[in-house]
Amino acid sequence: AQSVTQPDIHITVSEGASLELRCNYSYGATPYLFWYVQSPGQGLQLLLKYFSGDTLVQGIKGFEAEFKRSQSSFNLRKPSVHWSDAAEYFCAVDPLNTGFQKLVFGTGTRLLVSP
Amino acid sequence: GAGVSQTPSNKVTEKGKYVELRCDPISGHTALYWYRQSLGQGPEFLIYFQGTGAADDSGLPNDRFFAVRPEGSVSTLKIQRTERGDSAVYLCASSPAGGGEQYFGPGTRLTVT
């Protein structure tokens, strides 16, 4: 079945440590790929997106993600986490590759940052 | 400029009642989307408007759900005969013409008792 999987429900990282959030997708063709962040009381905010080309994508707030076709993965990384990064992170795909029209989201990973 | 706004921020209703949820998109954005986010889940697509018309309503769960956007700006999501399973956060997003990044509102938390 077509799906987006975020295998980690919660992750705790020490402030200043590196971060990697996992995302795998199951679609016949490579969909457009996105990472969003949701902070309490805030709307979802786009961190970065991948449509084609360079498989390492830079986003806002110091985040980056790497697309790996062989693994059907689009993992989010940050070299040094700040306390303000504590939030819920969602991987999403546009399976029809039409732009941003009909996003399918994973179940999210909640990031906790310890002092 | 102002972002996407949604009203009310919270709505508590009794089972069987009718509710309306409102979304004010970013000015000039022609595309508007509704999603539903249940507890512990990611947002789930409901419906997408391009202008006044629903371009894709395939995510509406059943005929109790209906959405309108009569003037191509504000949209209202309408739920008839609410059920406890409708309890969720309803998110609205808008984007410029021709696609582009979706800008999300803060959501309306609906609780059906």
C-alpha cells in the first residue's frame, strides 16, 4: 500500500547534539517530498522540499534532508539542535507530483530537546 | 502580511449537532486546502479548492462533510450530524495560483461530546 512512514514516534536529543529524523515512502514513482514542523499552537511550517536534482536539500532553520532513491528515504538532519527545535516533525509526499496539491503526511516524530 | 486564520480556535459540540468551521486564506491565494488531524496522526487531506470550485474532494470521509468557497476567498467546512469520531483538529492551508508552498493556519480543534 502507498504510505509515508516515520518509524520514530518520539526522539530525545541533547541540546547541541546532531539530529536525524527518518522518513520512508512507499510509492511506485518518486513523489515530491517535504518536511514540515509543527510547534504547539502554531500552524505547520515548511522546512524544505525535494522535487528533483541534487539529492541533498537545504532548508530553513539549519535543517537539511537527503533523498536516497535506493532506500526510498528522505531523512531530515540538523548538525546541532537548539532547544527551540522541540516540536513535531512531519514528512509528507505529493504522490501525484503536481506541486503541493494533495499532500500525504506521515504520523510525525515528536522531538524533545534535553538541556 | 496576515497569515491563514481559522475560527473558532476551539469548538465543543454535542453529538448530532451541525458545525461550521471558517478559514480565511492569505490574500490573493487562489488555492485552499482542508486537512483533518486526529490525535497522534499526521494531517489527512480532505478537500482542495482552486478558486470557487472544489478541484478535489476525494478526502471527504462521507456526505456529512461539505465545504464551500463561494467567492474564492473565505471557505467554510460544514459537518452535519457530528459524531464523536469527528473530533480532531481541522487545518486549513492556502497557496498561490498554480501551486506552490501551502501556508497552514493554526487549526480549529473540534470536540464532539
